[in-house]
Amino acid sequence: MRQRRPGVGMTGFASLPPVAAAEPARRELEVLQEIHGVLAGERFALLTGAGLSTDSGIPDYRGPGAAPRAPMTYQEFIGAAENRRRYWARNHIGWSHLRRADPNAGHTAAARLEHRGLLTGLITQNVDRLHEDAGSVNVVDLHGRFDRVVCLACQRRYSRSLLAGVLEELNPAFLTEALASGVVEMAPDADATVEDSDLIEGFVVANCPACGGTLKPDFVYFGENVPKDRVERSYAMVDAAGALVVAGSSLTVMSGLRFVRHAAKLGKAVVIINRGQTRGDDLATIKLEAGVSESLTWLAAELPGL
């Protein structure tokens, strides 16, 4: 029978990434020491979610205090030109915000854990590429990446920065007017909500320069399946590990929860570090409700190398 610990609280962060993670409070430290005992001498797989990137100024979907969100589904995106116009207008604003985000202490700690040989691999549900920016190498971008777009007709891929230049040429005053009108909220998938609906309706969408087909951000929408090769590679990371650590994910969607269930089925320890409940709490060997950046930074400093 796995030992389960009740979650404990931790104070919040500022919206900008800290220079260094704060020292864990006493009760968090006690649970971290238990986690240390579970992970010491083991290579483990690390699964991260939006809660890791909040310290980089990127809001999450379901964390405590997060605004309710209704992301556009894949079916809505391909179903109507007006939906694509609305999405690309909002994404054009979100991209301008997300591309300026920097890795925080948690991303740095994850890279350090990998470089010290402690990880079998890193699976992230985030599309922000901050793990790679921090120096992580063996990463599965489970839901894709925000810095590329794909043509649904010819499957060619283009950089999002290239598309940004095209969209700016097609909509020269849009960003200035949109930001002046008031951005209600940002989302971790580079989406944004804008108050001025007339501004959205006038947005000009770019098509594939090669075939004229429909362009889509190169990440997995709600209602869209994760590519099989990413899932298989992620399972292999869990299979090769002695434990699975989940950091900053509510595990609400099956794309992440399945790896927790898989690890538990194999009898591997499951450690969950997240503010608030997750769908995997009943499978956790240890659950810690605490700041993800502080916790990963502590583990990266304290766990012995292999």
C-alpha cells in the first residue's frame, strides 16, 4: 500500500521569473525530504504542465485563481473560416507575449537534473519551449510547439516568427489597436481574449505560401489526438524510470494522466508536485502542494547524481 501525504500550502510567486527559487517552508521541506528518500538512487521520468511556466509570466489553465477558459477545439478550428480568423487574431497577440517569456528557476532545475543523469527523459504538456531554452535536451513536446505552424493540406511546416511577419504585413495596425483596446487574458497556448470584436472581424488570415492551404499552429488542440510517436517515446521514458515525477499539472486531460496510470500499474513510485487537486492524486506515492520552481530547485540541489 502506498503511503499518501496530505497536500500542504505554499505562498504564491510574482508574475516574473525569480532570480533564484525561494527556500521551501518547513512543512514543504519535510515532504521534499520524503520525496528525496523515494527518488535517491533512482533515475526518474519528469512530466511537467502549465504550472511550471507560471513563474515565467505565462498563466495556466486550471491552477488556483485561474480564470475560466474555453479553448477552441480542433473541430471548431477546421469547421469555419470565421473561427480561424478569430483564432489567428488572438494568437497573433498571444504570440507577441509568449515569445518574450524566459525560462524560470524550475526549467533550469529540470535541465540540471537531466545533465546530472537523473532523468530518463522529460515529457512536457507545455508548448512554450522553455525547457529547451533552459538547456534540456531529451524532451517530448507532448502537445507540440508554439514556435511552428503546419499546413493542413501539404503538411509543410514554417516558423511562427516567419508567419508573424506575414501577419503584420497583412494587418499593419492590428497589434497596436488590439493592445490599446484591452487584452482580457492570455493563455498558455499563445491564445488571447480581446474585447474589441470588430477588430477581430477585420483580421486577415494568412494561407500556406506553398499551396494556399489552411495553416494551424503546430500543437495539439483540444479534440485532437497526440501523435503516436510522441506517446510511445513518453511511455519508453516511464518504462526506463524507477519513478515518475509530475510537476505543475492538474492531469485533467488524459494525455498526461495516462503516464501516471501506466507508472502506477507497473508499481513505480509516483510523485506529484502541484498546487491544487489533480486527477492522479489517488495514485500518488507522495503528493506535495507547493511551488514547482522551489521544489524542483531543491531536488536538483539535494539529489545525489548517478
